[in-house]
Amino acid sequence: MKLCELASALGKQFVGNPETEITCCSSPQSAKSGSLIFVENSKYAADAQKSGASAAIVPPDVEIDFPAIKSERPSVTFAQAVSILHPQKKTSGGRDSRAFVDPSAKVGEGTDIGPFSTVGANSRIGKNVLIHSNAAIGENVTVGDDCVIYPNVTIYDGSILGARTVIHAGCAIGADGFKFMPDKSGRQIKFQHIGIVRIGDDVEIGANSCVDRAVLDETIIGNGVKLDNLVQVGHNCEIGDNTVVAGCTGIAGSVKIGKNVIIGGQVGFKDHVTIADGVVIAAKSGVIGDLGTRGIYCGMPAVPLGEWRKQSAAISRGPETLKRVARLEKGPRAD
Amino acid sequence: MKLCELASALGKQFVGNPETEITCCSSPQSAKSGSLIFVENSKYAADAQKSGASAAIVPPDVEIDFPAIKSERPSVTFAQAVSILHPQKKTSGGRDSRAFVDPSAKVGEGTDIGPFSTVGANSRIGKNVLIHSNAAIGENVTVGDDCVIYPNVTIYDGSILGARTVIHAGCAIGADGFKFMPDKSGRQIKFQHIGIVRIGDDVEIGANSCVDRAVLDETIIGNGVKLDNLVQVGHNCEIGDNTVVAGCTGIAGSVKIGKNVIIGGQVGFKDHVTIADGVVIAAKSGVIGDLGTRGIYCGMPAVPLGEWRKQSAAISRGPETLKRVARLEKGPRAD
Amino acid sequence: MKLCELASALGKQFVGNPETEITCCSSPQSAKSGSLIFVENSKYAADAQKSGASAAIVPPDVEIDFPAIKSERPSVTFAQAVSILHPQKKTSGGRDSRAFVDPSAKVGEGTDIGPFSTVGANSRIGKNVLIHSNAAIGENVTVGDDCVIYPNVTIYDGSILGARTVIHAGCAIGADGFKFMPDKSGRQIKFQHIGIVRIGDDVEIGANSCVDRAVLDETIIGNGVKLDNLVQVGHNCEIGDNTVVAGCTGIAGSVKIGKNVIIGGQVGFKDHVTIADGVVIAAKSGVIGDLGTRGIYCGMPAVPLGEWRKQSAAISRGPETLKRVARLEKGPRAD
């Protein structure tokens, strides 16, 4: 692809030889002839030329004597260039003879089903879905158009997935939630789960994550939500549109998370808490109450970031504080 | 099912028209004609009538002009009603022709084995077991009667499961534990694990959880234990009967946990600690020593809840304490 | 096997009857005639004789009237004895007729492929590899000689594994990392990942762990690295040789970890931090900055262990400190 063609496809201005041939996207470290790289910060622009790449995406203010595409957000434009230069596999509508699709299931046009995958009774799979090998899709499941289901995923009966949703390897969607009640003898009685999981459009769920079905009604993952790997979402949770959850985070039952929330890794949520739109929660925090106001929260229990910084400073000064208190107790006579 | 029949099946008293038709269990939010709901707290009883449900399970003291079943523990009775009105799939004894069962394995009557599941040499599967698709059961494995094994579960060689045990999707039962010893050059030498996992009756293990085999002897999960999703149980652990472990908790090797212990989410256990019967451990705690006395523990390191509350209050007052100490240091002259 | 033969195979001295028959390795608790046990600490040597075992591995200084092999590190020698007396399954070169191997894939001699496993186009599997059932190996994957791939593992396209590497059940190797960038409307734009995962020789990865592919270039797991269960390794991480990572630890993107590092369970790493060779990080720590000096670190945020101990002591004395400060504020008149 020529530089001018790529710039045009990206809707961006360029400088330098329009005929420059671009064949792949690279990091500066692995750039070679044909490579496109990106430079987020204008002070590194000079390095672009030394990298061996054929062109770079750079901020608009960079003056550069090198084939370059100008962008306000080089990383975003680079991500788009990756999608153009390294297109994802297209589905071909091939159903492997080694897959098992129940005769009552409906599978849309253009959908691929890999070997040893199963689609249960009465399930409906949309168009151009890519179901890799070894995925287990239960009964009465709905999968929207253009989804990707990676190997060893399990989708339990009755789950509903929107369009363009990606489920990475090993995820368990729709397993029973964790609701047991002890009887008098201490035996735990199970609360059978008859709800479902409903996942929106444009969702991506990372490898080995779990989204439990609702006890009754629905566990809801909104449109555009992104969950990282090894995330646990409990029964009856609701996660708002475009919320992002980093790895190893655990969300207990009936938590309501707003839209555009950003949640770090290894965060824990107590059951039934409510999180407002736009909240940011730092990694490893423990959320044990509602977070009703937009802002950054941190700590266990989670408090506003400014407060956490002061607490954290006080903790690191704790040993010194003990000495100061001891000195004060000795009194002025000790001076 | 009629109200009178359901009440009788539940062994409870009822009020209102005995002929009231009940078809499903619902939440108040999604209740419709035919729905049974439950009201845990008598102050919400009036809402039951507005929900559109046909009947409710309510506490005994509620005076209600509405078809209702009386129960001391409405949620427990409702859970039983769910089991009656929404019965689980029964096995039919069907072994899918696409499953692989080693000729030396023994499979009990009434057991279902789904497509692309494997049962290795010399394994013994009980009666009325439901093995979903894509499950991998190794050699010399024992699975008791009435178990349910969900898709993409792996049960390593030699593992033993009791009766009525449920293993959710993606679990790894019997993988090698984590025991390596550095040699002089720093290379980690593996301690080959020759023990097994023994899981009791009526256990439920959540999706993508792991229970490692013992180095020697057995890792033991007692009867009635319930593990949530993404729980890690290390080699040679012993978990007592009816203990409950919430999601994302990690239990290092050789931990001994008593009976009827309740463990929150994201708790961590140091290896070789011992936890007494009936202990409760709050979410996100770090247990680095024995907890020998019944009680609630919290924090990192975990301490009795009362102590944690005081510590936690002192932490949140830490910034203020620093100021007070500084003021004291200035002395009375500063007044 | 006779005691003298075993001692010879282990390259160690022995005492007692050289003809003593050894049939298995046991714990002292389960020892029986034919058992070999080990005694790490000489003060427990007397117990060896009471255990019912036929022989023991003991420290060199132990005077014992019992068949015994002498070793400076009894546990290491015992681990070697386990490998001798309980040899791992050998591969036989059997490819199950129910496996799917793409015609363009190359599979080495002596390699076993279990039922319902898949090997994608252009992948190269080495010699004497043991691929259990239900594993999904993508396209253009390289697996070195003598690897073991357990059931329900997913290896994404393009991943590279060295020799003698073991991947436990349910792992996801090469899933997309977690890199999304919000557009003006708040929608998260995906950064398509075109890098790969490169895993060295003699690596072991525990059950249900995840190693994400690089955005560009490579996520690198060095030789001899050992990851426990449920570990998350983000895109573009580099983990040095012989580093050990305990369960449930989460490593965000682009973290560089040195060689011979020891990382406890449930540790969290901020993205882009660098950890020096030989560092030790205690369980549950949160690493939010570089750890450039060899030593033991602990806490959230992680600080040197000595400092953490002092901080931790100050925290536990926090409630008392509050009282002391209040007393000081009342002044000497209060005495």
C-alpha cells in the first residue's frame, strides 16, 4: 500500500513521498523497510528516522523530513492502520464436519464453526460468526452477527450475545452464580439459578473470564464493555456501556456499575454496591460501598484518590510518627 | 401447579385461593400472571401485590390479602420452589457417538456423555452423571453418582469425586501443584506430584477454578464444600465440610481449613496455615498465620474484625494524626 | 528397585541393607513396606523408623539405624527419586483418529495427539510431545520437543514454545492483550494485536493461566520460568529466566521482570514497571514502580520488607497511637 493511499484510508494528511510503500505496522525496535511506526510524543520524532521504518504516524506539530502521517492521536490512528494493513481473518461460511450442531439450531450465512465445537438445541447463531474449534455453546443461546468465539469457551444455556462481540479462550458465560444458604445443620442449600446472561454489542471478554447467570432475571453486560482476562462477574450484575475492567478483578453479585467506568486490575467489589458513570477505580482497590460521584478512587476500602494519597503517606510515615509520639510523651524535660 | 400443591410440596402453610395457578418463579420486577415471588422482609409485603405476581412466599407474621406461602426463611423456601417449578435437566443415559470413552472405563446406568468429551482408561463414572460436551476426564478417575460435569472441564488422572458434585465449566481438577526447588545454578527443579485430589459429596466448584493434586497423598475437599469461580486450591490442602469460598480466592499449599468456614472473595492464604471451624474471613484479607478461634477476621494481615475496624479508622485518621503530632511538637508556646 | 541401585541412580551414599526393596515414594503418614520417605530436618529422623517406610532420605549428619540415603538437600533428592520410581507417561507416537491435524502442519516423531485436539495450518509440533485430548493449537504455532500440553489448553496463532515446556489445563496462550482507547464518544477502540507470545525451554505454566500476545513484537517468557495457576501475564511483558510466579498474580502490560525473581500469590504489577534480577516480592503486594535493587519487597505499594514490617507494626498500633496523641493534647494538667 502506498503512503498516500494509507493516509487517505485513515482520513489524515501526510508529508513525504506519496509513493512510499508500506507493508506492515511495527514497533520502532523491529522496524524495517516497509514498516509504519508511530511516535506518540513529538520529542521522539527524530528517532523515527533512525528506526529503519519507511514511515511514521506523528503528532501534527512535528516537523519531520521523513514520510509521515499526521494525527492528533498517533496511537489511535496507528491502531486503525493495523486494522487496514493486518486485516483479521474473514469467515468463509465453512462448518467443519467434525463440529456438532444440533439439527434444531439455526446458523447464519457466512458463519464458520471449527472442529469439535458444539451448538446446542434451539440456539441461534448470527451471520459471519467465527466459532473456533472446541467451543461449547449450549441450548437456546443467541449469538449476534460477526461475533468471534475462541476455543474452549463455554456458553451456558439461554445466554444472549449481541453483535460483534468477542469471547476469548476459556471463558465461562452463564455458569451458576454463588448463592447458597445454610440450613440448621450447616449444610449449604443451593439457590438454583434460572436467570440468564445478556451481553451487548461490541463487547470483548478476555481469556478465562467468567460471567455468571442471574438467580432470576438477567446479568447484563452493556454495549462496548471490555473485560480483561480472569475477570469474575457475579450473578445479577449490570455493567454499563463502554466500561473497561482490567484483569483479575472480582465483582460480587448484584453490583451495578455505570457507563464509561474504568476499573483497574485485582479490584474487588462487595455485592450490591452501585458505581456512578465515569468513575475510575485504581488497581487492587476494595469497593465496599457505593461510589456515587465521578472521580478516582483507590485503596481498601476505596476512598477518593487524594484521600488515599494522604492516608498512604501517613502509613509510610507511621514508624516515624510512633517515634515522634514517644518523644512527645517524654516531655520537654527530655530536651 | 396449584398453590395448595406447591405449599404441600414445600411443607408450608398458605393463605388465599388454593387453586391459584403457579407456573414459574420470578423476581418482583419481572413477575407476571403465574409468577411466584418471595418477600424476605415483612415491610415489603405490600409490594408483592403490586408486582403482578400470582403468589408470594412471605414471613409468617405478614398479614396479606394475597395468595401466599408462609415461611420462616422465605429465600430458602423460594429456592426450594425454584427446584420444584424449574426442574434441572434429567439425564437419559445417552452417550453421544462423538464422545470418546476408553473401553476399559466403566460408565453407570443413566449417565449422559456429551459430544467430544473423553473418559480415560480405567475410569469409573457413576449413575445418572451428566457429562456435558468437551469435558476431558483422565485415567483412573472416579466420579460418583448424580454428578454434573460442565464443558471444558479437565479432571486429571486419579482424581476422585463423590456423589452429587457439580464441576462448572473450565475447572482444572488435579493439575500439578507448584513446588519447585532451585538448584545451585538457579534452575528450578520440579517436584513431581504423585498424590491426587479427593472431592467429597455435594460439592460445587465454580467456573475456571483449580484444585491441585497433592505432592504425595491427597488434596481433600470435604462434603458440601462450595467454591466460587476462579478459586485456586493448592496441593495438599484440606477444606472441611460445608465450607464456602468466594471468587478469586487463592489458597496456597498445605492449608488446613475447618468445617463451616466462610471465606470472602480475593482472600489469600499463606501455605501451611490452619483455620478453625466456623471462622469467617472477610474479602481481600491476607491470612498469614493460623486462625485458631471462631470469629470474623479481616485485613492484610488478617486480624479480628473489631481490631481491623479500629486499625482502619486509625488509617483514615492518619493524615489528621500527623497534623496533630506536628501541632503538639510546636508546643504550648504555639497556642 | 534396590536401595543400592536407587542410591547409585541418585549419586548418593547410603547406609543399611543394600538389598532393601523400594517400590514407591510416600509421605511419612502413608508410608508402608516398600516406601521411601524423606526427612528434611535431622530432629525428625527418629520418626522415619516409626513410619513403616522401608527407607528414608536424610541429611548427612543423621545417625540412623535404618536404610537411608544421605543428601545435603533431602527434598531435592526425594524429588529426583520420585521421578525415578514414578516415571511420567512416555509418548508412543500415537495420533488419535479423532484429533484434527491440518494437512499443512508438521508433527514430529513420537508425538501423541489425543482425541478432539486440533493443530492448525502450518504449525510445527516437535518430537515426543504429549498433546492430551481437547487442546486447541492454532495456526503457525511452534511447539518444541518433549512438551506436554494438557486438555482444554488454547494456543493462539503464531505462538512459539520451546522444548520441555508444560502447559497445564485451560491455559490461554496468545490471546489479545487489553489495549483499548476511547474515542470522543467514549466508545473503546481496540488496538488489534499483531505480536506473538514466545515461551522458552523448560517452562511450566499452571492451570487456567493466561499469557497475552504482544501488541507488536513479542511477549517473552524466559527459559525455566514457572507460573502457577490463574496467573495473568499482559501483552509485551518479558519475564527473565528461572523466575517463579505464584498463583492469582496479575502482571499488567509491558512489565519487565528479571531473572531468578520470586513472586508470591495475588501480587499485582502496574504496567511498564521493571524488576531487577533476584528480587523477591511477597504475596498480595502491589508493585507500582520499578524495583531496581535485589531484596524482599512487600505491601501495597510494595516497599522493602523491613520498611513494610515497621509500617505494619505502626498500623497495628494505630488505635493506641490515636489515644496517646489525645492524651498528649490534654496536656500535663490532665495527669
